[in-house]
Amino acid sequence: MSAALQEVVAEEMPDGPRGVVSPPAGFNHKAVFSGTSRHKITDQRFAQQDTDPDLARSLAQSGHHPSSEQNPSAAAKPNLLAQPLNIPGAVLGSLGGILLINFCASMFSALTQVNIYRYGWAFEIFLAAGFLAMLMWAVETYWLLVPTLILLGNALLLAYSALTGRWSDWAFLWLLEPLIVAVAIIVPMQMKRSAAEPKFLAHAGGAILSLTALFLASTTCLFALAASLLR
């Protein structure tokens, strides 16, 4: 601003107190703090709430994001585990997958004359555990972990016995049964006490156990194929 313009402004704006200007019609009266009145405000956060030029940077450093608070949907990223499965779709899809895997195993046995079911029949129990895991994801309850974990534990023991033919090992393998039941009960109880979202735990547990059951079923079929060729 030039010196001449500053002199004109100083002449037109006297140093004395200014009169109160009423707002235009249709607007409510609101208090505006400026000048010496604003400096008298002791709460600096109140004074800087709408006028602090570094407000956005300060909020970012403190971990607050105003845009995400005003629009929660924008901050929430789509997450597969955050959404429940459709119950009829989960049931029909799981049963359809079990039928498809059995059909493939039967066709393979018929074409190659290698009976996978002879040593690998325990994969059916893994598939049943995967069905319960998918159902847990759909109905959003982690208490289905109890039968799911019991089935998975027993399927492991039976798959070992069927693949190796060491059924005599059940003389000590049965001691693992109480441990399997205990784990199946303790895990959901601990999940209930945790601070995490119960529905998310059910979704995550269902997804993880479904993939685990499918992997173990596939591995059992491969070992059964190898056992049939080697024996």
C-alpha cells in the first residue's frame, strides 16, 4: 500500500470508537470479536478455531482429520471382512463347493484307477469344517468356532492315521482330544473378552478357517494320491 493511500485511509477511518452497524434484514445478530476485544479472550483455542491459518496442519499433527469426521463414509475404506456373507449364498456355495470337489475326486479316481478316498477320506471332514467356518462368517457369531475347531483337530488326527496307516498310534493320540476341545472353547471365550468388534472377529475367523480347511483338504488329497501310488 502506498503512502498516499495510507494517508487517505487514516483520514477516512478515525481512531475513535465506531458505531454499531446493524446487519441486513433477514440475518440474525451475531457477536464478532476483533481488535482489542479479540485479544482479551483468554481461551486461545476459541479465538483460533476459525481464524488460525495453521489449523489444518495442527489437526493433522494431532491425528485429527476433519474431512473424515465430517464424512465418515469417505474415510472408511471398503473391506471384505467388514461385510457379512449372504446366508443362503454361503450355505449353497459351500455345499456346491463340497459337491464339486467330490465330483473331481471321483472323476480322477475313475480315470486313473487311483482311489483317493482309500487313504484321503479325511478330506471330507476338512470340507465340513470349512462349511461351518463359512456359516460363521455369514451369521456373524464366533461361537461356531467350537464345532469348527473340534472338526479340524479331529480331521488332522484322522488324516494322519489314514495316510500313514498307523492306527495303533491312537493309544496316545486320544490324549489330544481333551486339548482340542479345550482350545475350541477357550478361543471364542477369549474373543468375547477382547476389545475388538465381535462381528469382525467372526468374519476374520470364518475367512481364515475356511481357507485353512480348503488348504488342508487339498493337501490331504495330494498325500492320498502319493500314498496310493507308492503302496
